[in-house]
Amino acid sequence: MPISEPMSPESQAHEALLTARRSMRAYLQQPVPDVLLQSLLIQARRAPSGANLQPGHFLQVRGGLRQALSQALLADWQAGAPEQEDYAYFPRPMPMGLRKRQAASAQALYGALGVARDDRAGRDAQFARNYRFFDAPVALVVTIDQRFGAGGYMDLGMSLYGLQLAAAAAGLGSCAIGALASYPQTVRRVLGLASSEHIVCGLALGWPDPEAAVNRTCTERAALADYFRVLES
Ligand SMILES: Cc1cc2nc3c(=O)[nH]c(=O)nc-3n(C[C@H](O)[C@H](O)[C@H](O)COP(=O)(O)O)c2cc1C
């Protein structure tokens, strides 16, 4: 379709959804009906995957087990005892250009909260909330069989984004929680998972609290020219 053609209402709605979705880190205590969560997961699983292998699992953790998981993760984090992660996420060392993006996203988060750069206690208090799944009504742990390589993680990422978009379309908010992947052994021990089940991340999901300052966190994106170019002869 030539770019001068007006966008269809469906296209406009789709663009609005993708543009408006943001990570939500504070939730109302209104429960998410099981049937709604299941419908979002079914939509998310329409994501494409290599050879349609559909890798990964979404585990909903509830009740006392969720409390036990949060307590164990907070204890690990407070003890400052790092674990060997199941997979490498960020480049190490982080190149300067990426470090700037990381700093900008932290600034967006802590700026929305009014937490100053040198306010260690304020930053720690927010970071700790990762391990409580931001008190969201739904806490998910995302896992993948250890035999999958980068391709499997890529496929699972598409499913994860599908879930976040489906949630946003339904008026729900979500936030992926990579911080969970720092303690894979603890997650497996508390949840009784096999050592072959690698811990990818967590996901908080629920009705976003419209009053919460943290939910006004707004991140920027790099310019198109930064990640897209045409190569031709
Ligand atoms: C796989 C993954 C892991 C993430 N882990 C965390 C996390 O541990 N804590 C957190 O507050 N946000 C986390 N985020 C949210 C990112 O910080 C956020 O997506 C990014 O800053 C862009 O902001 P937006 O989602 O609001 O557009 C994660 C996002 C992804 C996709």
C-alpha cells in the first residue's frame, strides 16, 4: 500500500496499541479471571516459531508458593549472593552506546518515581519490587528447555511480546522481569522444577494502577536510521 493512502481503522488501532504499550509496575488488586488469562496466553501462542516448535513455558505461581518464591528471591538479593545465570542477557562489558540507553531507561523509571540518582535506598526499594512481581494479581515465571539455543529464546520472546500486546489490548498492563533470571537455582528449588528447565524471566500482569507515578515511566526509542538501513548494489 502506498504510504500516501490513509491507514485503515484496523491499522490505526494496531499502531496505537503498539505505540501506547508501556511496562506497568503498579497494579490494582482486582483479580484477573482465569479465563481471561488463558485467552491471552492462547493469543500469545499464535506467535511464529522456527519449525513451529513453540518453545517455552509460562508458569503461573500463586498463593503460598508465590510468597515463598518472593521471600527466597528477596533473601538472595539482600544477601548479595550472585548465582550463575542460565543464559547471558547483556553484553559484558556493556559498550558505551548501550550503557547510555540503559542509563536513560533507569532515569525514566526513577525520574517518574522522583527517586534521585544518589538515593540508593529509593532505588533498592523499587528494585526489590521486581521480586514481588510488583504485587500484580498475576505472577508468571517464563522457562525454556535448556536444549534450546538463541533461536528458541527468540521464538519465546515473540510469544512474550504477544502476551504483552494481547494484555494491553484487553486494558491490562504487564512488565517482564529479567531480574528473576539472576537466581535460577532458587526459582527451580522453590517451584520444584527440573534442572533442565531454564529460567528466562518473570512477568507481572494485571490492571494497571492509573494513580501510580511509576506507571508514568516513559522510555524513548532510537531513531529508525540507528537500526535500519538499505543495502543494495
Ligand atoms: C525480557 C525483559 C526483561 C525485563 N526485565 C525488567 C526487570 O527486571 N525490571 C523492570 O523493572 N523492567 C524490566 N523490563 C522492562 C524494560 O525495562 C522495558 O521494557 C524497557 O525499559 C522499555 O520500556 P517499555 O516497556 O515501557 O516500553 C524488562 C523487559 C524485558 C523485555
